[in-house]
Amino acid sequence: MPKFKFKSARKNRFNFIKDYDEILNQEMFIGAHTEIFSNKKIIIEGCQSIVDYQSDYIKLKLKKGFLNVFGNEFLITAFDDEKIVIKGNIMSIEFCV
């Protein structure tokens, strides 16, 4: 029975990342950062203002466009330093540029 020897490519898997700080400073990472926790909570960093706020719809102004959050029972629990925390039942999220 022939023996096969496989070379492991794991150590070279992330060679495309040369300098972590350089990647974070690229233009594509400047703007809004969004974290979604199931369909119950969303955190958006880079929010400039609240354009419209209803119990089932929130429209936010971002640095590059708008973010619409649809659902129900929304509650804004924090909004400071361009960071907003929204809790409720999130049905959908829409980015508009």
C-alpha cells in the first residue's frame, strides 16, 4: 500500500497579513463597525446621528450612508461617541449608500 505524505499549509495560511496596524488603517476599515447579537441586539460604531426612531424602525446616519434597522420593540440603550446600542426584535438590516 503506497504511503502519501501531505505537506501542511497551516503555517503559511496567514502570510497575506504582513502588518496588522497597516490593515486597520486601510480605507475599507474606516467607517461603521457593526456587531449583531442574534436578533436581539445590535451595536453600531460610527453612527453620526439618529434620523428617524420608531418602535419598529430606526434610521441612522453613518459616515458613509445610512443604516435602516427593521423589527419591533426597539429600545436605544446607549448612544455616545458615535456608538449606539439598540435592543429589540431585529427582523432586517439595510445599508444605504
